[in-house]
Amino acid sequence: MSVKAEITGASITLLKRLEWADTDAAGHNHFSVAIRWLEEVEHELRRSIGLPTELTGAIPRVHVEVDYRERIWFNQEVNVTVGVIAVGRSSVSFGFVVENLEGGLCIEGRHTAVHSPDPSGGSQPWPESTVKSFLAKT
């Protein structure tokens, strides 16, 4: 199953452009740009569903996987989608997809973050309102 098909909760798509600083010596995307884009778009998703910005420092990532399917070239525009796949007691799993403007799959992946608002403690259950926001179709 494609990652895009796994997204069942809140999601958002933003248009991004591959900048020169995000290319490698061959002129296509450096692997790290996928992680930066997923973070940027995930932050916008959380803003768009009304979650507080303070949540950003309280949800460390505990797992990330990325598959690179097609190169993205300098100055090329792509659509980056991030959406919720699943919400657990204290975790949230996101899917992310990068597609060229023709709809071709360039990058896809998943990442999981854990609700840990107290840096000296472990994970804590999500507030019910946060769960509802994550699961709402947008």
C-alpha cells in the first residue's frame, strides 16, 4: 500500500521548490531535504488544525523511514503532503509524500512522534482534543 493511501486523518499539501542549497553535487535533491520538508509541512499541518505551537518541543520523533523513488532537480516544484496515519495512546504516526507536479512519486515515508511534554519524564497520553484534531479529515 502506498503511504498516501495510509493517510486517514488530518493532512495538508504545500508547494515547495528545490533550492540550490538542497541539492547534492549531481544537481538533484540531497537526501536531507526530505526530512526538512516533512518537518516544515508537519508544523503547518499542526497549525492548520489548531494545535498549540508549544507542542513542537513536546513530541520528539522516535522513528523515521524514507524511500526515494525519483530525483528532484534544482528549481523543480513539488507537492509535499503530510498526514496522520494513526494515533496511539501517546504516539502519532505521520505519512509524507513528495510528488512532482505531474503526480509522479518522488519521495515517501513515515515517521512516529511521542507526546512527551515533561522532558524529565516519559511519554504521556494525548489530550482527547488533540486526538480529535489529528483524526479529523481536512
